[in-house]
Amino acid sequence: MSEGKEYLKEIRLLVRWLAVTVAIFLALAVGLVIYQHTSNHVVEPDFDSKITVDPSKVQGKPSSEVGYRSKFDSPKRIATYATASRTPLEDLQGTITPSDLHFERHHAGIPEINPEQHELLIHGLVEKPIRLKLSDLKKYPSVSRICFIECSGNFRYGKREMTPGEVCGLTSQSEWTGVLLSTILRDLGVKPEAKWLLAEGADGALMARSVPLQEALTEAIIAYGQNGEAIRPQQGYPMRLVIPGFEGNTQIKWLRRIEVTDKPVMTREETSKYTEKVKDGKIRMFSLVMDARSIITYPAYPKKIEKGWQELRGIAWSGRGKVAKVLVSTDNGKTWKEAHLQGPVLEKAHTAFKFMWNWDGKPTRVLSKAIDETGYVQPTYNQLVRARESKAGYHFNPVVGWDIEKTGEVYLADVEGI
Amino acid sequence: MTKHGAVYFVIGIALILLICCDAADKVEPSAGRRQGETDWSDGLVTYQETWPDKFGIGRHADKSFIAKWDIDVRPDGKGLPDGEGSAKNGAVIYRQKCASCHGANGYEGPEDKLVTDSTGSNTIGNYWPYATTIFDYVRRSMPFNAPGSLTDQEVYDITAYLLYLNGIIKEEYKITATTLPQIEMPAKKRYISDDRRGGPEVR
């Protein structure tokens, strides 16, 4: 009996102690909250801790020389090889690619060039060959132009778990600033027999490509600016050639020489590379213009979607001019509807398309198809294979799509079945 | 009044001439644009009218400077230096400077196959249309770990060796500025120029 009483007493004591402890904790917590709400003391947001800080109740970080991305949304390039990385198309908004997410492709690494020690030589079939420093280039009348640059070897497939960037992330868009090549050549006097030019970079590969002069004279820019700042080293600092609509490899980075010629040089890059096998055993060369193309960037792998209304989004582009129309299908190609194009629609530029879609929760496939102002319709994989008698290669721009599963999971559709 | 009329007439004619005789290199606004549409070349023609005939920017490039930089070699042989390459000498240089990436026989890798084997991969022998490209590319970019380090003599020898390995020349055939452009590469006849023109046709 007394043993039982002792026992009860002990429990009572324990409960009392527990109550006191809880009370102290509560008091401390309330005190801390009151303190934080009333004091002027600056509490640094500690994003690494698990405690959620109300950002409206603390002072934020001070200003800085160079901005940074939110740590909660910080897209990265997809590094495929040491010589290439791809733009994560699925992580971007609008149509301008942030310069540090512009795709990279180089053949001997990224050179570090001091502009004071860099010159551009323009010679060949011109009356007055010249040497230009970056500071000279900036004296000419400048132009700025928003356009895409796409590598002509920009199509990968083969598994369902692929993101838009992995499929065709070797395309990016910037506002390029520089001098029209025609402005400089006008000063130098082009000889009548001139038909081509050779552009050469200052990298370890001395990357060189021949380009028809007539095309280059209409729109080519010797660019030194990209999205408001100097071109990044990965994109050709201090100067590069930009030829809107042409395959990326011709747009020589780290540009150090332009030779005006009567014939193409037939460099390795325009013969053994950047040529494609086409029908009848032929090999096609100087396929310079990028044909029209599109890709849905939402919904796309690895995102998971929910039933109901959502905006289907993507980009479309053509090296031959403006995108005239983008057709989308949300029922595996049975019906096609015209997507809304975000204006202003620019020539040879990534163009955003959108389409409001009410997903009913049933498995389906979404597809997009670009049509440009020449009337070219983005072909399917099978159309390309039939036309070229070739299953891959440069300038492969097929319609791609995404399979939506019942769970809302999204996977790359099998291109051979589109 | 008639005096003024004459002045206006002369100015009018001058204006018409100015408009008609636009410099050939002026960038024309893209064809097919509808009015009200914006694009990069808006107003450019008007801006160009304010430019002088000559800017005179930059420094004259003299012959010796150009010669130092002008390294490209064309199919017609333009740009080839004097010299003579032999496959025999090329084999020695190839073993030292090329084999580690392209394999002892030119097809074992790990990098690009240079010599045709049974796999059907693209090689110099079955895919390259011009022999001069070998000289241009090897001198321009190779070897990978020391680009631009080969002498013209070494480049000639390696060019001869790669042509010999692909069965295009005999071992004793000498490669010179005259003989290299004359070599007909097996793949040359397969090459066509771009036949895509936009429009509805898929090519």
C-alpha cells in the first residue's frame, strides 16, 4: 500500500518537473518571437539551417558588385564532354539565354585572350588589308541583334529519360553587338572575283570555316558584345563571327583572321566534319542554314504534371527567317492546334510559343511542329530518314514530343514512332 | 522664281540619284516584312546615310605580317610551302606524335579513325574529299597536346604517310606542292553542295 503511494508521489513529481520544463521552453520560445518582432537587431537569414526565416521580418543581404542566382533556382549547363556543354532549355524563361548558360562547343579548349594582344587580320581579295584591335572594332557603327546560334549536330535521343536540353540544348539565344562585316569590307574594297571568305579563330585548333561572301555580307556581324556585356570567353572573347541562321561552327569564335577568297578552302571542318550523308550515297557539304525546329520545354522530362489547366511552353526557330506558326498536338498527332507566338517574332531567333491545355489525367503524347515563313514544315524523324536515306547526322531537326503517363510523369517520346 | 525652280529641280534630281544609286553593300531590309513589324535592321539605311565614304579605322597589314598568319592550304595547292614529304619519314613521326591518339595503324583510336578499316567509320580514305585538307588540318591543329608545333617538313611527311596508309599513294610517292593537289581522293565524287532551299520540301 505505502509502496503504491510512494510510486504515485514519484509520478506526480515527474509530471511536475515535465510541466515546468515545458513551461520554460514555451516561455523561451515566446520570448524569442517577441524579441525578434520588437528589437532592431538584424538577424542574418540562415538559409542552411532547417529553421524557416520569415524574409519580411529580417534585413536581407547587402548589395554586391556582381549578382547571383537564387540558390533555390540555379540552372546549370549540361556538360556532355570536356569540349561541349548544353543549355538547359527546360530551366529557362522567355527566349534570351543567360550568357553563362549559352551552350559551348570548342575543339581545343577555351583560350584566354588578352584583347591588348589580339588582332583581327582582314586580307585576301581586298584593296586594303587591315589589322584591327578590339578598340578599333568598337569605333565602327555598331549593330545589335537578337538571334539564335545552334550547333548543326544538335539532336540526341535513345532513351525516355532525357530533358529538352539533352535532346537539343546545343542552341542558345543572345543579343549580339558588334560591327556588320559589310561595314568593314566596304572600307577595304572587295575585289570583284571575291566569292568566299575564310574565318579563322585564335584557339588551339585555329578553327577555320569557309563561308559564301554574299550571304556573309548581308547579315554577318563581328561581335564583341553579348547580352549587354563583353562576349564570354566560352563564346569567343574578345570577338567572334555571328552569322544569323547559319550553323554554329561557321560562327568562328576568338576570331583572328578573315581572308576574302575566290574559292572555299575546304578545311577539315567543312569536309570531314559538318557534312552529312544523304541519299544515293552522297555527302552534302556547306549545309549552312539551320532549318526550322521546335521543342516543347514544358511539360518535359523530368517534370511531373498535375491534372487541370496548364500552359504548354516551348521554343521554335528557323535559320531561314521568322517562325510563321507552331502547331501543337496534345493527342499524339490526331489533331493539331496553332500555338500562340510571343511577339515580337524576330527573324532567325528563338520564338516562344504557348498553348493553354487542360489535361484530363489520361495518358497522352504532346508534340510540336514549327513552320517557317518559307513554308518549311518541321519534318518527323521518319520523313528525314526517308528523304536522306540516313538515320542521323548533322542538320537533324525532327519533331519531338513527350509522353504523359497517368501519374503525370513525363518522358521523351520515341521519335521513330512519331 | 525660275531661278529657284532650277535649284529645286537640281536638288530633286540629286536626291533621286542618291536614292537610286544606293551603295551595293547597303543592307536591305528583309524582303517579305509587313509594315509595322520590327526587326534588327530598322532605320539602318537612314543611319548609313550619315556614314562617311571611308572610316579609315585600323592599321595597314603589310605583306610580311600577312605571310606569317596566312596558313590555309586550298585544294588547288594555294598556300602549300616548298618541300617534299615521304611516307617512310612520316611513319617515324606518326609513331612519335600521332599513334597514341589514333592507333598504331591509324584505326585503333581512341580518337578519330584516320585509316579505313572494316567498321565503315569515316576516315581520310573513305570520307575526305581533298588531300590538301590533311596538310591544312595537321599543320593547323595537330598534335592535340601541342597544336602548331609541327614543322612544314613533318606535316608533309605525315600527309604522305596517311595517304599511303589509306592506299591512295604508293610508299615511294613523293608529296610536294605540285603532287598533293593532283591526288584524287576516293570520296570526292560523292560530295554535293547543299540542296536545301526552304519551302515545303524535306531534303
